[in-house]
Amino acid sequence: MQLKLYNPLTRKTEVFTPIDPENKVVSFYSCGPTVYDYAHIGNFRAFLNADVLRRTLEAIGYEVKQVMNITDVGHMTEDNLADGGGEDKMEVATARLLEAKKLGTLSSDMDIDPSDPLAVAEFYANAFMKDAKALGIRVVDDVETNNEVMPRPTQYIPQMISMVESLIESGHAYVASDGVVYFDVASFPKYGELSGNTLDALRSGEGGRVDMETQAVKRNPADFMLWKPDETHVMRWPSPWGDGYPGWHLECSSMATELLGDIIDIHSGGEDNIFPHHECEIAQSCCATGKDSFANYWFHTRFLLVDGTKMSKSKGNFYTLRDLVKKGATPAAIRLELIRTNYCSNANFTMQGLKDSQRQIDRWCRLADWLCEHGSTKIADTPLQQARDKFISAMCEDLNVSGAIGFLSEAVSEYAVDSAPVKGDGPSTLTEELEALQTIDSILGVINLESCACTESLDMATIDALIEDRLSARDNKDWSRADEIREELLALGVSIKDGSDGTTWTRIVQ
């Protein structure tokens, strides 16, 4: 099957073709969290959609090399500006936690020095990874074998400095009179292609949003910061331009090219990343590498609304994963509720929707348990195996999750899980139906999130082989060996029964 994706760079839906089609390897960079607080469900919607895209690619035969950064420096509070404005978010975090410690309201589980931004970043990074793992985001599992898949900017300062030096040398960047290194947007004619912004529009609108002193030292009002010397900044490093810190956009360019190559297949993020972050990434990356492209496909998730409005603590509709779990929600239901609306549309999160998602998962789980129990039963019809192909085909149409779930729901309705299965004379079994359901869930990622009893996949080939060996042992009247095999199957969680229609097996659900 061919995957079709909407590409914001070309503003049309395209057939996905990777850089390495022969080996079917996909390079995938995802903008990750800034770890100055717990990630909220709006953040997680973007991360989960990227995970669904990855799982879909894997389901149709691709190997995905995904990198998701964890930003621990340089991301400013006013990130709608190309330069970034306001304060470094990590400094905001330390100030907030120091105030909480002073007031005696610092969480008891925060056994760190709140004045140390690296310690604060590490605490929230670990919290994010725990939450992401609970939600089934696969890149977190990759960390066990490769730490570089979730890099921190503070670990790539030398690469950033090297990139800035190359941009200055090639004439794409300059050191202004205030000592700040800026990227010269006029040196990159394609600047604005992704976002639709033009330099003329940026020239007319930028001046009123940043101080005039900064504008006076720039060649162009839209030029953005690459490195800022600042000896007062809490997190700073030596550089040829003085002790300071990198620009937020520079961080992702350096890590993506270092870990995935000069040109990558897919770059994902939230729609708020389109400008200025991703636009600036393209400019500095292409100019540093000399390539015509930085990422061939862009993948942006639209904003999440809660109860029809923007999420806000003052409105009482601001949720983290932990908040919802405390209310009794399961990670599986939260995941499904956040992914079931297509990523190209705004999603509306409600508590009722969360309950509906849980009921849907419960239905799928009951079927999974039932299929486990009656696995060896032969059947005439195979609704789940037919739904599997339709499901994947729908996902290949720009991740049509709702359409895909529709095919799954139709197939599930074919089964009456409160009664014994209808036996057929076809070549297929309920075990193969279970395998089809597991393939579907390899994309959805909700049945195995501690949401039902059937949480561990069975090794069907091993079970079938043992049953065949036992039948051979019985035919040869090797009763001792037949009993041994029965015990081996019990150890695997499988109970067998000999009857007039042969040997059948059921799963022992603990």
C-alpha cells in the first residue's frame, strides 16, 4: 500500500516516497517537548499523531528511524517571534519552583535543587518519558537501545557552534553590533515557502513586536537569532562570540542533521511550529548543508480544544495526563480520544468523549479476550482479516483514523462475545482473527495499554507446533510425552481440550 500525506510545503496531498525507497528506511524528526513543566494533552496530541504516522509506516513495511528532541535550553516564552522574546522557559521554571519552595508548596516528589535548570529539565524530561510510555509513544521505547533518539540541546552545543560558524563563513549569517549572531533571511530566497509569509509582510509587521534597539542592529527586521552572548543567562556556554546560548531554531537543525542526515524524509510538530520555528529551521539547515531541501514532507497537527474552547488553567479545562488519570481515565482512552480526530482538523476534547473512547476500547478488549479463549475454532467468515486491509488502506489516506475505526467497528459487530463461536469449515481460525486485530492495534496502540486482560500476544506458531507434537505423541501412544506437552502449554497460559472435533485450546486469563 502507498501512503498519501498532506504536505504543507507543497500545499497538496502527495504519495509518500522516501529518500531510501530501496531499503524502505524513513528518517523522521519530531519536535518534542520543552521540559519546563508537565506536558499537557494539547502537547501530547501532536506527539501521538506523529506516533500514529510512524506506526502506519511500519505497518506497510517501512523501517522508521525517529528522533524526538527534548528541549532543555533556549526556548523563549514569546516563541511566536522569530528571535524569540520574553524569558527562557527553563529560567521561568526555576523561578516558579524556587517560589514554591519558599512558600512550602513544592511537590514532595521533586527531590531536586529547584535553582538548577539542568536538574529541573531532567525531572520534567523523566516525567514526560513516563507519560509518553504510558500513552504508547514508541520513540520512548527506542531510548533503551539508542539514547540519541531523544537528544537534549545542551548535549549538542559544539554542533550548533559549528553550524553557526559555517553560516557566517558562507555569508548567510552575521555578527551584529550588539554581538548577537543573526541569520540573514534575504540570503535565502525560499524563506516563507512553508508558512506563506513574505519578507515584505514580515518587514512591515516585525518592527512593532520587538524593541527598536534590536531592529536597529539587524540587516532585515525578519532576521532571526542564532547565538546570543549573555553572561547573565543561567544556562550559557563559551563560543567564538562570547559566553551565551543558542537560538531555539538552531537546536533542532543541528540535532536533526547530526543524527538523521542533511535531508530527512519527514519533520513533524504542532501547527504553532510552522512559523517561525520550522520556517527558520529550513533556512538555516539548507544554507548550512548546501542542499535544496531540509525535510521532504512536513506533518503538522492542528490545535486541541477542550470543551470547545482554548485550554486554560483559569477556565479549569487544562489537563495533563496525570490529571486525567487521577479522575479515573486510562492512558488507552486518553490516547484514543486524542488521535481519533484527523490531525489536519482541530480536535475537541471532552470528558464525555473520553468515556465514549473507553467504552469503545472495552468492546475491543472483550473481543480480544473472547478470541483468545476460542482461538483454535475454525470459522467460515473472517471479518477482522477483511477489516485489517481496509483499516490500513484508510490510514494510508492521510491517516483517516475515523474511517479506519469505522471498518474495525463493523467487523467487531459481527461477533457475539457473550456466546460460543459459530464453527465453520473454512481454513481460518479465530486465532488468525486475533492476529488481524493485533495488526490493527499495532497502529491504534490502545488494546495493549493495560486496558484488558488480553495484554500479551501469544506465540501462535509455538502453540500450534506443540499441539501438533502432542497429537503425534498420542498417535504413537507416547502418553508421557503428551502429558509433558500439556504442561508446557499450561505454562504458556494455554489450556487444551480433546473432543470429537479434535484438540481445541483456550487462553487462561489470569
